[in-house]
Amino acid sequence: MPTDLKKMRNIGIMAHIDAGKTTTTERILFYTGKIHKIGEIDDGQATMDWMQQEQERGITICSAATTTSWKGFQINIIDTPGHVDFTAEVERSLRVLDGAVAVVCAVDGVQPQTETVWKQADTFSVPRIVYMNKMDRIGADYFGSIADVEQKFNVECVPLQIPIGEGQDFEGVIDLLTMKELRFEGDEGENVVESEIDEGYIDMATQWREKLVDKVASTDDALAELYLEGEEISVAQLKAALRTATISRALVPVVMGSSRHNQGVQPLIDAVVDYLPCPTDIPAAKGIHAKKDKEEDVEIPCDASKQALGLVFKIQYDREMGSLCYVRMYSGKIAAGTQILNINKKKRERVNRILRMHADKSEPVNTIEAGDIAVFVGLKLAQTGDSIGSEGFPVLLEKPVFPQPVISVALEPESMSERDKMNETLEILSKEDPTFTYHEDAETGQLIISGMGELHLDVLVTRMQDDFGVKCRVGAPQVTYREAVTAAAEASETFEKVLAGKENRAGITVKVEPRKTGEGNTYTCLVRNNEIPLEIYEAVESGFRSSLDSGINYGYPCTDTAVTVTAIDYDELTASTFAFEACAAAVFDKVCNMASPQLLEPVMNVDISCPKEFVGDAMSQMTQRGGMIMGQDSKPTGDVVHAQAPMAKMFGFSTNLRSATQGRASFSMEFSHFQVKAGGLNNF
């Protein structure tokens, strides 16, 4: 039976660490009947935090996916991590979502990681609603937190509810659309009790409803006309206009509650169904049609009757089933047991089974159609970001762009027999997580693993040891540097070598230029010659891309460098792919050394939260490490200091900060940019 796309929601729950994402998701699953007992994170029992380390650390590491239903609507939920070291998990989840719920703590307001995920959602134009959590905590400020969201993100918020009491006096909410009081009773808050508004709140509720109608009417001409004429606007009309405004990102609806105390979650699920888009409400996905002679941009409408096309947005390893590929279908449908084409790899693969996931449990389904999310079992070559579909429609969907790793540690197996096991495990983990890379150091022979932060690598090493049983020794963390050119240069190189009696010759002229910080590397070939076969072009590109990865002078990857091939000297009798690849590597070294290469070091954004009396001590700790104070925010719970510091100086910072502030300060850190390292490699 075809799925009704109008009754489907693909949503993500996103927020700062500890704002209550997983707790909220847990309640949503309970009230929608997906689970029959609420698991608490603090007890390590949360359904969505199924990984052993998530239960031990009390944080979300993997974006878990689950499917549930509410009032006839199918809701696919992805619970994303909040810690900055797992930013890539959030990034790739947002790429495939239609809408998102931003969980904001009513006490702390907008926290640093909330800003990061909000910006990521802006990048992918994801409509969202705000859920103001922890309304029962001392210091909760609903209207202050809404003002914080509006100010930080420059958005127009529409409160759909106002609180009945705040902090320890929080009893329930007043729904401004229906003008009713809602309280949540029963052992698990499962009974939503509706009542008339108390006289003490009637004036305030009327005032806020007036503001709601005014804001919604300003986005809809028909409603604006009714509003100006003083006519009654029905709840259905308000909801329809608010839905349109939310999907176009003109307005952000706000609801509230206390997930931990089972208050306010059912109206949140209603808001997801009422205001967040279905797969056909959002603009068609864009892709690149790989025709033989040229590439062409195409739109992919969400239609099950069209050619099949999906995106692998996450890989998860399962001991029994192998790689589980999480796929978002954008067009057509795929049945279990059929062959598909991996468009990126240009290889055919068989989908053995299709599963609908519920955290780490699953149920088999026969087919998956456009707009839906499911898991494919049996794809051996697929990686995160791969497009899968049919040979008749070879379209590459936009790939998620992942940040570059900034911290490395060396690994050594305890015995030679462990080495193969370790390599296999590293391959599995790097397939799962695109921000985790590994390579063998050419000089020391050590295996070097790289990631986004100390916690990220700690989690991965613990998984290797506990989940995969790899016995290894771990070195001290090291910073991952980068190399880049700082001037433009052009050079030519000819490669000639006789191998097995055959002359191999290649000639390339190339230009390199610096790009702006954070723009990454680009490769362009300006040569268009029908006599040069495709494999030669591919060999030249492969040679340059490998050289960008292996660096200029120090062996660190290049960043923010533009490579442009301006001429290729090709002779049919002496040309070979080997010669052109070798020539590309040689001319790259030559031209980069002419373009004033520099060593770059990673600089981190650091946000320190601490009580007002310790702000001076926290700043002092930062400046001692060569950090720059960028600004300061005051919150009811204390101050937040914003700073930037070189990654190399931040090791062991948490211990020093805790001792300087009597253990009352905490900090979060994420990669900002690379900058030229003072003194180069001599200043380590």
C-alpha cells in the first residue's frame, strides 16, 4: 500500500548538550505507544541511547533513528547528539530531515551548541519549532528565553502557549489557540486535562493571543484582511497560516514543558504534526545528472512513481548484519531483494533486506518509497554521502560536507596478531564516521587516528577496545596541522620514464592559488580536448587530489588551496595513466613551493560558563594559554565567556579551569578555523 506522504514527518531533535533532547524523545515514544516504559538517561535506560557508552556517559553519541505514529501520522525521528565533537552526526542528519525541533533550556536560554546546530539547520533551510524545556526548574524564564532565541538568531518567534506558573510553581500551560488550560496528570503525565482559563490568567492569555493572531495574520493576506476588519479568525485558519509561515521559515512556533516531569510533550507532538512539513511541502531536492559529455543540475520531485533515488546519510556497523545503511529516499521506490546502482562508486549492489528502525531494534519491510527513511542491509560498498538508485537515472545528490579532523593520537597493537583486527575495526569506524580518519605514519610506522576532539577520540578508542575487543596502546593527543599556499604560482613539469621497454611521457601545466579561510580545496581542469581519453583526465585529478592529501613539505593535508590545470601535453604513443599521475604529483610539489607555503594550526572557539565571581579567573586561564577573549554574555545562571585559542594550548584545560573556579565552571570547544602557525614547525 503506497504511503500517504501528507501524513509523514521526518524530524530531528536538536539542541545543546544536556538540554533534554533524549529525555524529550523518550517521552514522545512513550505517549505515541512505541515504548511501554519511560527509560531515564540518568539510570542509563533511555531507549534512544542504546550504545553502551551512551548509557555510561549519559550523552548521545550516535544519531538514533526511530519510527512512530501519532493520530494517523507517521513520524520518523532522529535524535541527534548535542556535544560539539559529534557535529558531523548532526550535520548529516539535518541533510535528510524535513523539519526539526530545537530543544532550548528555559533556564539557560540559547547555549553555544544550540547556536551551532541552529546555523547548521539554516544551511539546509530546515523549518523548525522551539520546545522550551525544564520549565519546572528554579530560574526558568519562558519569555526571557524566547527573547534570547529571537535576538541570537534574528527570527520571529510565536508563543503558542503561556505557562501556568514558572520554576517550582509550574503546573501546566495555557493553549493560546484554543484558549484552554492544559494540565498533565496520571503516573506518567499521560492524561491531558483541559479546563477553562483561571480568572487570574485571563487578561494575560487574551493579550498573548492577540499578539499571536497579529503575527500570524501579518504573514497571510487573507487573514490580515479578516483581522483588520475585526472578524473572528478560526483556529483552523490560524493553524493553516501558521503552518505555511513555519515551512517558509517566516515564523518559529514555541511550545513548552518539562520532559523530565512528563509535562507538555503531547502538545509538542501535535505541533510537529500541525506545523512541520511533510516530504512534499519542502522544495524538491537538487542533484547533478552525470551525462556522458557534461554534468547537469536537476530537481528531484518527491514522487514514488519516478525513478528510484536515495541518499545514504549514516552507516552503522552491526555484528550480525554487517553495515546498516540509513537511507532517505527522494524519488521512486526500492524493494528488498533488488539490485541497485551505487552512483558514486558506479557499482551495482543488492539490497538484501529493508528494515524500519526503532533505535537498535528493527522490523522488516518490503519496500521503501520517496519521502521515507529506512535501513538497507547488504550494501558492502556504500559510504556516507553516496547516492543510490538506478542506471536509468544516474543523479548525484548533494554530498554532506564534513569538517576536517583537528586532533590525533597514535595507536599501537599489543601484538602483531592484533594489527589486522585493529585495521579492520578502524575501517568499520571510519566508514561509520566521516570525521574519523586514520593513516600510517611513513616515518614511524605508527597508526595515527584523527577526530574532532578529545571526547570524540576517547569514545572511538573505547569502542575499539570494548565493542570490538581490540587490544591496543594509545599515545598522547597531538594537534593535526594543515598546509596551504599563500600566493599564486604557475609551473610546468614533464615526466619521462622507460618501463619494460616502453617510453612513458606526460606533461602538465598547473596554477595554484590561496582561497579564503574555510573554503577548502578545489580542483579545476580547463583543458578540453576530445583526443585525450577520460582515464587520463581521471589520472591527473587523482594525482592532484592525492598530493593535496599528503601535503607540501611536512606531510600534513593541504587546505584552502585552488588547483587549476591549464595545459596537458598528451601524446597517444607515450601516454599512460601512471605517467600522468606521477607528473601531477611532481608538478604539485614544484608549484606549491613557488607559492610561499605555510604551516597552519587549528584555532578553537571556546565558551566558558561560570558563576560571576569566577569570570576573572576563567579569563585569566584563557589568556595564559594564548587565547583571545571575544565577548561575554550574562545569564541568570552565570556568565558565558566567548574566546578563541590554538588547539595545541588547550590540552588539560578542563583540569586547570576546574581548580581555578572551585569546580564550578564548565566549557565547550569546537573548531573555528586554521591560522598560520607562528614560528612554523620550529615552534612546537
